[in-house]
Amino acid sequence: MDSEGLIQTAVELLAPWTLKVNRPEENRVDVFVAPDHLKDAVKAIVRAQWGYFSALTGLDQPPAEEGATEGTIEALYHFCRGPVVLSIRTSVPYSNPVIESICDVIPSATLYERELMEMFGVVIPGTPSTDRLLLADDWPEGVYPLRKSFTGFGEQKLEEADGNAA
Amino acid sequence: MEFSPDTPWQKVLDSVRRWARINSPWAIHYNSGSCNGCDIEILATLTPRYDLERFGVKLQGSPRHADILICTGPVTRQSRERLLRIYEQMPDPKFVVAVGSCGLSGGAFRGCYNIVGDISEVVPVDVFIPGCPPRPEAIIFGVVKLLESLKKGKAEVAAFSEGVHA
Amino acid sequence: METQRKFIVPIGPQHPALKEPGHFQFTVDGEIVTDASVRLGYVHRGIEKGAESRNWTQNLYLFERICGICSHVHATALAIGVERLAGVQAPPRAQAIRILMAELERIHSHLLWLGVAAHEGGFDTLFMYSWRDREIVMDLLESLSGNRVNYSVNLIGGVKFDVEDKHRDAILRGLDTLEERTRHYLNVVTTDRTFLARTRGVGTMSREQAELFGTVGPTARASGVARDVRVDAPYEAYTQFPVNLVTDERGDLMARFVVRTKELFESYRLIREILDHLPAGELTVRVPRKIPAGETVSRVEAPRGELFYFIKSNGGEKPERIKVRTPSLCNWASVMQVAVGHKLADMPMILSGIDPCFSCNDRMVLIDRGSSAQVWSWDELRRYGIEYYKKL
């Protein structure tokens, strides 16, 4: 099947939960779903053996200056098939950053979910391991380095930073 | 790399080789979070082309038997504790060689949130070998420089002890 | 299992509650591994965050240093992605030089791995030979780029240096020698009895498992999964110089050795072809300092498998976000699953079999026997495996 065909198949598979579809590049399709439907969407792709789960990107959208909107974390679940990259995208607010685990569908996703949790503060119920993956054991709780609000520990030595984390 | 017998470099190598046959220093290698570039070049010094072992330097696994700690990397948060522990377990007199720009200043990662940078902020460093990574010849040169000072160091300690017990 | 008491644990007291930050944790029942997990983080530097405070060009230097073994593919993935956002493509000659360097890097990486993996199994002669031969490639890389490691080939918009006739001749001569040596290595990994005892039928991963675990690169291809970004989604000059996929059906450790060794031949062939048909022309194309806003995905085939970059620009001189998923992260998941049910003595070789992109010689291993736990150094685990097989 050619790229267009693959993309159309993916779009059809995800139709029941799709909020929006984007075609940012010729070989890419972005499908936006609600966090509650993320797992269903992933299941549909996996059952159809459409492609393989390749990466999980987190994006921080900090609150707007005026404070009118809350900050959100967007999670992009990237699936690849040939040259095509499908990204199932979902957004969660800071106040309720919950996305259900996909590990019972894709067991190897545990490493990606651990990274998303520790870097962005997303809560992933059902994930088999909440151990730190990349951050140190003594990394302060509640500090999420890839959120825009984290600006490092400044000139302080690492061991002094815990009480002054962003 | 071919050396002619009378170059200054060759003279240095000869004198060190003589010394090393009497005092064979044991070294331990520790990666404190490097990209492996330096570690690979250190490993290359053990291979036939460079052959660090002809200077009597033996790379082995236990800190308790090591004279020299060869350390790479910008000391990540998770590896810092380990580095300290290794240094503490080494018997006196002990020496530290920091290989690579990362161990000097953080190198390309200077300012990144999870690193210390300069290894001498964690343990005292006797020799810095800059480079990204330094070539095997540069690493050997740095280690040879250290061996010469090691020789001096031990002679001074011996002379002091003799003076005390005389 | 009293016999392993002969190994000295160099770090700290033996204590069940001691949570030495081990890289690996193996729960064993007798000799068999019942659970395995990995803990990364020793090499976590905060690069993705650091990228946001560096401009696009500075980031080329930063991302090149994610890994000292496959640095060029990282910079290439970034450069390609940024060029795409800017709506440009590097000129054909630059594209060809990029993949020429990528194939040379693949050669050095596979030879490095061959030596290291052999060393893990106690085959130190193979380690010394392969690393000696690897020096041929290191010399070529240095004569082309000026450095043995971190070649810094890429600019955003092209490459920094040209390949001249003298390089071409040296490369062709080097490849001839390497090809002959590689034939010897292929012979060793397929016929040497002691080698086969440690690799044949060990660490087997079926095709279904490889697909389910999201495995990539030679590890996947050794289980019959036809997955290679250079073939599935050809980028740069791979469209002009197509790659022949190397796969193996057996899925065991031996297959992983065979696949990587055979891939060396394919790289030799590719390089010769690129040199024969190097397109003429410019080496760079102009790219603005501010990269237009947008998001792109850049995938390249590193020596270890698919490298995945997600790059987001907000229209400025610095990136909004760069996300990197290295091939080893995919393959860790698979090897942790495969480890279960295997002997502890097989762990060093199985773990090395995925060509993991970290070589902290100081990896600590937590061996959990339920009633007691020990912390071993990686070297002890390695020696344990060698001793175990010597007794057989």
C-alpha cells in the first residue's frame, strides 16, 4: 500500500475517537483524540497491525501570559509504517494530567511512559513501573525538567538545589 | 604511529618504561556520564596500535587496588555518588586523570541541568586531558605525565618516611 | 548457588535492602532469571532541555555528542529535520557525502561492537583483532573530517568538507583490507565452536516478539523483521543508492552477530558505489538563521537501529522542542523481556547483543535471589558467564 493509502487506513481506524486530523507533511498524519480515548485509539492501530510504536513525545504548553488558560501537556504517540508517521495526540491540563497506560497493549511502552511521567509530570494509571528511568533517585519530587517553568538549578551545586527547585 | 628512536617523545617513553617496570600502576576507569567518545578512545589505548600496557599501566576493575582513577564525563547527578565512593575506596597515594572536555568544564553540556561539569568539583584532579575526545596518543601523553609525577610523589613520601624514622 | 561467593563484591556491603543504583536488576531462581529490569540515568545530561537554550547551529554540536559512537547520524537527523522546516534540501553532493560518512560510521560502530561483544564472552583475541582493523576506518574518518570521533560533518544546509580523489583512493584501499578481514570474522562467528556454544540458540526472540516489543535495527533484522529506515523511508542520497536489507530468521544471539557482520559487506558495497557516482556540485545551500515555525519528524538508520527525532520550531533562532528517541531505548525493552527464562551466565552476551549505546564499564548489577541480594560489577557478571561456559 502506498503512503496515501496507509494514511487513509489510519484515519479510518481512528475515526470513532477523532477530534481533529492534520496533515503537517506529505508522509505524516496527526490525529487528535481526548485523553479518555487514547487507549482505544492505540488498541485500534495495534489490532489492525497498522505499524509499530516508535516514540512518545511530550510537549509542554505553559499557561498563557494573561492566566486565562491553564497549562497543558500534550503527548504524541508516534507509530511508523514504511515512510508514514502517524501521531496520535492528546492533551491533558496541569490540574488533571492523567493518561491511561497503554502497556497492556504494548508492553514495551513502559520505558516511554516512565520518561513522560518524570519529565512532564503526567500521571499514568496502570503503568507497570513508576521507577525513575533517566532522572536520579534523589531528584526532587514534583520537579519536571521538561516543563518550560523549570529553568535549572542555577549556579548552585546540585546537592544544594533540592530545597530551591523550580 | 611510528616513532624514530631519538625523538624527545621517544626519550620520555623510554624513561617511563624503565620506571614502570619497577612500579606498575594499576588504573581504574570510570564513566561519570560521558557520551562514550572518550571511553572508546581510552579503550583504544589498550589495543595493539597504541598499547598503553607496555608502560606497565594495568587497567583493572577494583578501586581498592588502584593507584589511578581515569575518569570521563561531566558527572551526572546519578553518577556523582558512585564517583565519590570509588575515590574513597582507593588507597593513598591516589591520582585522578580527567579525560575529555566534559570533565574539564562540562564541555558541550555546560549549563545542562543534570551535570556538575568539572570533575574537580567532586574529586581532586591531577591531570586534565582536554579534547572532544582526546586522541589515544593524547591520553597516553597525559597518563605518562602523571606517571612521572607519581614517581616523584612516591620518592618524596619515601624520603619523608626515612627522615621520620631515622 | 554458594559457588558465586568466590566473587568479591567491590562496592559496599551485601545487604538485601541496599539499593545501589544498579543499572540492571535481575531476579534469579537458582540459575534462571525470572525478572529483569533496567535503570538508565547515569548518562542523562539534560540535553533535550539544553537544546532549548542553544541556537540551531549550536545544537548540531550538542546533539552530535549524545553518543560518541553514532554521533554523525544524530547530527544528520537534526540537520535534515531543520532543513525540512526551512523548506530546503542539502545539495546532492552533500547528501551523498552525508551517507558516505554514515556508512563509514556504521562500519566503525559494528567493528567496535564485534570486539566489545566478543570481549563480554571472553573472546579477547577477537576483540583485539577487530579493534585493530577498526583503526583503518578511524584513519579514514580522520583524514576526511579531521577528527576520529565527532566528525562534525554537517551544517544546516549541507556539509563542511569535500571528498577528494586522494580520499577516494585511501577509502577504496582500506575497504579492500577490511573486506578480507570481515570474511574471516564471518567465518569465526558462524563456525567457531566455543563461540557458537555461547550464541547459538541463546537469547532467541521470535519475529512476533520482535514486532511486539518494538525492536529496531540489526536486533530486529536478526529476528526476520524487515525493518530499516534506509529502505522503508529512504532519506538523503539513499534514494539514489538503495540499500539491500540483511536479515536472518533464527533470531538468536548468533543471528545478531551474523547480521551485523554481513551488514559490513553491504556498507563496503554502498561506499564503493557512492564513490563511483558521487554527484558533482555545491556542498551547501543557504538557510535562514530563524527557522520557520512548524513540526517535523526526522528518522534515520543509526548503526543500532531507527533514530527518531521530533523537532518543533516556533519561528525563532532556538528550537521550541527537540525530542530524541534513540534505538537503544526500543531495544532495551525487548532484551529485558527476552532475558527472562535465560541463565544468569547468558546475561552479558544477551545484553551486549542489542549493541546497547552505553558502555559505562561501571555498570552495576543487582542480583536478587529473593532471600538475599547482591550487587555485582558488570565485570563480575561477565566473568561469571565466561567461567560458567568453561565448565560445560
